[in-house]
Amino acid sequence: MTATPDAKPRGTRLPRLARRRQLLSAAQEVFVENGYHAAAMDEIADRAGVSKPVLYQHFPGKLELYLALLDLHVDDMVGRCREALASTHENKLRVQATFSAFFDFVSSQGEAFRLVFESDLRNVAPVRQRVERSLRECAEMVSAVIQEDTGCSSEEAHLLGVGLVGMAEVSARYWVTTHGSIPKDAAEQLMARLAWRGISGFPRTT
């Protein structure tokens, strides 16, 4: 078997957690480049500079490896959303920060967002459940703020939360395809202004 051009030299012993991070990094490169179905464990092992038995010591199969990566990145996305909402008590700035969180996520190094939003496994139950859960958690955090500040019912607030998160996700993903034709900061502000004009129309509770 011929090693891939990006394969790393083998032989270096690493602590288990460091090795796991190395394997996940190599797997992310291969999955993003090739998609799940075309990715091969041989190539991931070569990219990481390890033998296949070492790879299988950490991950029993390709799906388990993919799910471990997915867990890492959906948790990152939810964490970014949580931090955005907690960053200020001014709701206009919260909207801006939430859009920035999604734009930051899709522009982060390694194109990890493709594993979350553009996976060729989106219809596989464990993948679909993780993605839906992460978006639901983001929507629930947003809706909790909306309900607290506007007095909307829980059902109304949740629908608004789903709409805002969906707007942030879709606009950020589209922006990536434009290859920076609109600067990132300008794109974030543009979408945040659109969202704020809608959500600010709801009267605040005293």
C-alpha cells in the first residue's frame, strides 16, 4: 500500500489522549476531503502516521470514529452559541453575537462544519440525532431568552428560537460558498440587523 502524500512518519509514541487527538485531526482532514463513504481507514492511519491496528485500538470502526468527531464539533457549536448569549445582557448585542457564533463556526480551521451540516450520513440515525440535538439545544437557549424578555408563550418563543438559529445556520453556510465576496464582519452584521428588526418588534416585559 502506498502512503498518501500527507502521511506522517510513524514510530513516535504518544500518551493516549494525545494520540486520540492526533487520530481525530487526521480523520477530520480525510472526511472533509472525501466524505464519509469514500474515506478509508487506511488513509486515515497513514495521514496520522500510525498503523491500522493502532487506529482500531482507539476506534473500533469508521462510524465510531466519525461519531467521535461529530460529537466534538456539535459540542463546539453549542458552546459557541451558549457563550454568545451569555456575553451580554443587551439583546441587540446578543443577536449579533449569536450570528457571529455561527459564522465563526463555519469559518473555523479544518472546515469542521461540513461534518455537521453537509455530511453524506445525514440520514443515518446516530448522525441525524446528534445534529438535530445540537440545533435544538441552540434554539432552546435562544427561545429561553426570548420568552423571558418578551412574555411570549413557550411555544411561540421556541418557534422564534428555531427561526433565528435556522437563519444563522443557513446564512453562515451560504456565506462560506461565496468565498468572502462579502467580508465576514459585514455579513454577520447584515444578517443580525435583519433578525433584530424582526425580534425587536416584540414588546419587552418589565
